[in-house]
Amino acid sequence: MRRLAIGRGLVFEFLEPYRTNVMVVLTERHILLCDTFCGPDPVRQLLTLIEEVGVHGRRVVVFNSHHHYDHVWGNCAFVRPAAVCHALCLEYMRATWAQDIRTYAHHMMGHVEFRAPAVVFGDSLHLRRLDVWLWHTPGHTLDSSSCYDPVGRVLFVGDNVESPIPYLTALNTQEYLHTLQTYLDLEWDAMVASHDVPMEDDQLLQRNMEYLTRFAHWDGSLFSGAEETIARHIVNLAEVAAEVVRLRPEGAHEHYATALDAIAERPSLRPDGIHMARLRNVVDALA
């Protein structure tokens, strides 16, 4: 684990099982944890490190950016966590908890138990005692929210910004683009995404917006370029396949057919069997 001073707090970077950042905002009386990673052990570890730099006796508040397991499992480091999230986040946490425990048990860090956030919000919430804003920013997931610290001029975006391109879980490109535009409209010196190095500029944000714009237009050039990017785009297509079949957007059939052609030409792009079945189902259903 690595530690980086940023704004009026710290970013703790965990490298296993994959790079993940937990952002911490330090105020005179509070410690705000932005997400809690894969279990109670890393949370206790970072709280010990915070004490070692002279921070004692402050109340811990937890913000969960969305319901995915690698952002909420550490809530149980606290018996009664003063945790807050968007209302949809709590709903999705309850709905996916048991399946995530079965699927991702190998990523568990310490004994994990369900700990529901005590406070949920709708559009936004101002944590006045911390002078921090939380607001609903649907993108990577429909329940995603972000945290803005105007004092430290730091923006925490969870999984909404990611390299090389974001992971999609819904066919919500216009809503997602609106979210990313709100990030551009804010004044910040640092942006912290959950799985990338903290950023001082908007280059990755702009590239993510370009990808979403091209996705919205079913741009065939998305099958050109770096293999890692193409492979993730194919996974995104599979993740939103059910919505595509339901909505039947113009241009989608040709794009999914092109995806299958790209996989046939470059077997290294082939996703798992479930994702392949979803891709084929779109081509068949929209034919």
C-alpha cells in the first residue's frame, strides 16, 4: 500500500488484487473515507497509518461511491458505520450482496459482513461539518455518486473515470456524458479515480468523454487501436446487450456484427462464454 498527500487529506493506493484508491479527507473533527475497498483489514490498516501521522480522536464517516463489492466490503470495519450513499446504492447493495460474496470471495480481505449505510440521499448532500459535497453522478453504474471537497479542491469520482476507457453497466451514454461534464465544470486541482493514478489535469476525463460519444454513435472505429481498449469495449457491448435488444437503437446491429467479426479475426479479443453469448444474441435478435 502506498500513501499520497492530496488536498487536505490522503490517498491510499492498494495494488492487490488490482490498483484501488481509497481517498481520505481530514478535517478538525472528522475523517471521511471515500469507499472502503475489499474488506475490514485494509480499512484498519489505513486508519492505523492515519494515527501514525498524528491524527487522533476524530469521528470516521464513510462515503460509498457505488454498490460494487470493492467499494463497500470494508464498511464492516465499523460496528455501526456512519456511512452515507445514494439511495440506489443501498438498494443495489442489498440486491447483489449474496451473489458478490460467492463470486468474489477470493478478493475478500478479512471477515466481511453486510453493513448498511445509515444515511442515504437523492440528488445531493452537503456534509456541512466537513464542508464536502456528495451528489448523484450516474455513469459507470446508475447508482454512482461523487465527492467534491471545495476546501482541498479535490474531486473523487469513483469508477466514473477510468483508463483506457470506462466500464459500462447500462446503456446510459448521454447521462454519463452529463456527469463527466459536471466534473469539467467544477474547480479542482486533483481528481481521484478509484483505479488510476490521481490526476491534475482532465486528459483522461476528455478521452472518456470521447469514447462515450463514439459509443453513442456506434462508431465502427472503436474496433481499431490498442487491443486492451478494444477488448474492454467488447465487454461493454456485452454488458449492455439486454438493453440494446429491448431498445433496438439504430446502428447497433451492424456494430455488434462488427464486434463478432473483430473477435473472429483476433481470437485474443474473445471474451468469456457468457459475454460471447450476449453478443451473438444481439446480432440474432436485431437481424
